[in-house]
Amino acid sequence: MIASEQQLKQLVTETCQHPHGSVERQKGLTVLVRLINRSQKLWQDSSTYYEDALQQTWLYFCRNLCEAITAKSAYDSEQSNVITWMNAYLKRRLQDMYIENQQQKQKYAPKQWENNNHTNEIDRAIEHIATPPPSSNLLEQLQKWVEVDRTKILRHTYIRDRTDVNAQILILKRLPPETSWQILAQEFALPVSTLSSFYQRKCIPLLKEFYEKQIVA
């Protein structure tokens, strides 16, 4: 069943009435995650860093829906519906990642790459992704799950011939406040594309599996 905007608004209100960190709050958040996913109204993009931006958006959602933990202010249902609020943040993250990616390309591009062309590319991207005018408890659970890695699946999921660059390390590095791909590329002496591709193909499915288990629980 696809929930209406009014149903989502009511569920947000009910969820935020429960204390931060409570079981009831957590259950409400997981139901909201499921319903928002089913709505298929979240912004979609074909960029290589979309899944990374989406993961950060879900963390932002859980941490700032009821209280402002990492944002200046919490979600306000009187200003916009919850999906519009999430899409605004998701698009901002995509903007940041696009600009960071373009700046990295410029850094290593031939000299004939003109600065004005680079600026125009960024302007077009911002125009294309124009922004409209997890609880900390979930984040803590995620971080603990990654650090403990009881089944060792994260440590055993690694880039070929590089056991030191595994899912456990990369996920921890990308949790807020995330380490940029450029810094990670320098740290591990690997291309950004290799790290990003591995993260999307191997780490994201593991993270989704973790979130799904939280929802079922």
C-alpha cells in the first residue's frame, strides 16, 4: 500500500511523540522508511554517487526528523511534506558530490581544460538538480554492527588483492562525518572510481541488508 501525504504526516507526528532512542520511536522510523521507499517519490539519479548520497539522506532523515541532531532545525511538517524535505537534502548532497567530482577531474585534467568551461558544467548541474524553496540510535547500531562484524562478512568483502581495503573500513570511513573519496583514494593509493564502484557494488547491498533487518525487527 502506498501511503498518502496525510498518512505520512500523521505517522511522523506519532513517531516523534515517543522519546528519542525508545523502541516506539525506532518502530515508527522503520515504518516510515518502508512507506517512503514504496512511494517511489524519492529523487532518482543515474550518477555514480547516487547510492552514496541516498544513504546519507536516510541517515539525515533518521537523525533530524524529530530533533535537530546534525541539522540547524528539525523537519517541519508545516513547511513541506517529508518526502519533499528529504529530496531537498538528497539533491544538495548530489550537488556537493558532483562539484567535488568535477573539481577532482579539473585537478588531474590537461591544461587545455578551461576554468570557464568547468564553471559552466557546475552551473548546469546545479540548475539540473535545483533544490526547492537515521535516528542517532540507528546510526549507533549501524556503527556497532560494522565495528563488531560478528560474521566477518565485512572484513572478508574486499577489493581484489587488497584485503586492507574492505567493506568494514570503507563503511566506517563513509559514516558521518564522511571522509571524501579523494582523501580515501590518496590513503589507499587507488582511483576514486575503483573505491566508489566497490562501495556501490559490495558495501551498499550489505548496508541495505542491515537496514532491512532493523525494519523486520
